Amino acid sequence: MRAAITAAALALSISVGVPTAAAARKPQPVTVMSYNIFQGSELSHTLSAGSLAALPPAVAADYANVIASNIPARAAAIAAEIKASKPDLVGLQEAVLWRTQSPPVGIKIPGTATTVSYDSVALLVKALRRLGLQYRAAAITKNVDVQATGAFPHDRKFDVRFTDRVAILARQGVAISNVQDQNYVAHDSFTLLGSVPIKVPDGWASVDARVGRTQLRFITSHLDGLNDSNAPGIRAAEAQEIVSGPAHTNLPVVFTCDCNATSTTTTHHELTAAGLHDSWAQIHPHLAGLTCCHRSFPSDPEVNVADPKPKQGIIERIDYIFTRSPFKVLAERTVGLAPGDRTKTSPKLWPSDHLGLVASLALP
């Protein structure tokens, strides 16, 4: 009798659409985003300063570009992209912290200035909150940190501190554990003023996340961005550190990055040879998927995010969302290049010099 009742109840549940236990266990799709949100200046004046006397005006010129790039307005534009895409996790590159100090003390590595002028992560979280969205900074990794004195109009001098970072944002309701942040052993360096060696550490951030019933490890990084002869080898070495470090897990893996490397490079090969799948290439094998970069003129190293029709345009695919099985890529798209994506300020600015990537993933 009991068996007959049980069978009847099961038949009834199916007929009225009540989910079975197997259906209830089906993992929900996970949406992830990767975005290089642009630090505000390529620091071209500072990096090319040839003497100690030339450094303060160079620092001031670069910081003027940071101010003109309107980080708060661009954070609002990126927040709107996030609202439209609804990612569970966001990997951010160039999530820079700018700080100042007066009176100036000169070159400091790492910097000592504490007065915050622009905190890219905090501004983005605040902009999301204004849109009714609750995201939190789940992990932040500090990379290069340097400070120098700028000479500004009206005989003003103060120090400007640049702290490069990568960060992970998590949507409210996403459970986070095992937070990791680390700098790479492999690193590049450059010489400031022809005599001051500056180490340029890059790093990665990683979290274990639970989205509904889906568990994964989410990693983000910004690989070496210097344009010197050492850079390709250093990027490949950093990729190997990802493979042997945070990606060395039994969990499904999502790795987002501005890898500063196209799909034909050793860096890309190191990642894919280790079982990380280039999700864009999987789902769009015949689309270029270019992500970088707005520039005013090819000969001008300063990015112009205000240019409505970038003359150099988007010419490279160097931003990626990599996955490792058993994830299946359901969809992937770029964001940040539609006219409506620009800021509501005057002049209207692009959210970043890079495009963002959004992917929808599921476990089979």
C-alpha cells in the first residue's frame, strides 16, 4: 500500500511540475566578468623623464591625465555594465589606488602617501550601491607601489603615489572562502631617470566561491605589461606560476586576466597546455574578439578615453576568461564599446581603454 502511495505521489509531482531531487540539484549557470578598468594614465611622461629636474613636471603631467580620465565617472559607467550583465564574480585589473602627500618627500618605493584621491575599487563598489547592487571586494592584491614629487601650476608641489592592484568583486549571496593574494616570483623592472632601478611586481588574487550549488576557484591577474625584451618571457613565467599555484586545484577553475599576450604567444600556450580553455575561442572560433585599446594616435602612448572614434581603435585580443573543465561556456561577449556605454559627463568618456568580457558558464 505504501509503495502504491509513493508511486502515486511521484507521478503527481511530475504531472504538476514539482521539481524532482535530480532537477533540484542541477547547478545554476555562473556569470563572470573580466575588466581592465584603466588606471587613468600610462605614466608615459614619468617613465621617459631623463633627469631629476624633468621628473616633477612629468609626474604632474601624468597626474593631470589621471584627473582628466575622471575615474569616478568611469566607475559609474562600469557599474552600469555590471548591472546589465549581472556577474556573480568580477576580475578587475588596473584597479589602482592613487594617493597624495604634502609636503613632498620625493621618490619612495614603496610609497608612503596616505591621502586617498582615487580608490578605483571603492569607487566602483559605491557606484554599484547607488544602482541598488551589493558587491564586495573579496580580494585585492597590491602590485607595484611607487611615489614621486610632482610640480603643479601656481608653484604647488606634492607627492603622487601610484599603487597598482588587481581585485575580485563578489555579488551578494556568493559565498567566499580561501582568499589568496600573491605577487609573482617572476617580475620585470625598469630604470627611472637612467639610474633608479624599480622592480615591477605583478600579482594574482584568488577566491573559492559557491554560486548556488556550484563551487569554483576564481582567479584574476594582470600579467607583465612592460614593452621590453624581457616581457614575453616574464609573462610566460607568470602564466606558469598561475598553473602551478592557484589553478592547481581539484575545483573547477575560472581565470580572468589582462594577459598582455595574444593567442599566438607562449603565454597563451602555457595556459592552454595546462588544460585551461580560452572560452572566447571555444564559443567564437571565427570572431576576433578584440579587447584593446583606445588610443588617440598610434604615436601617442597616452590613452585618450575621451576620443569618440579612437584612431588606433581596438586592435588586439589580450583579455581573457579561461576555464578548466568541467565548465561549459554557454555565452560570451564583450562590453564597453557601444555609444551608450560612455559616461554621462562632458566630455563623454569610454569606461576604459579596454573592453570588458562577460561569460556565462555551467557545469554539465
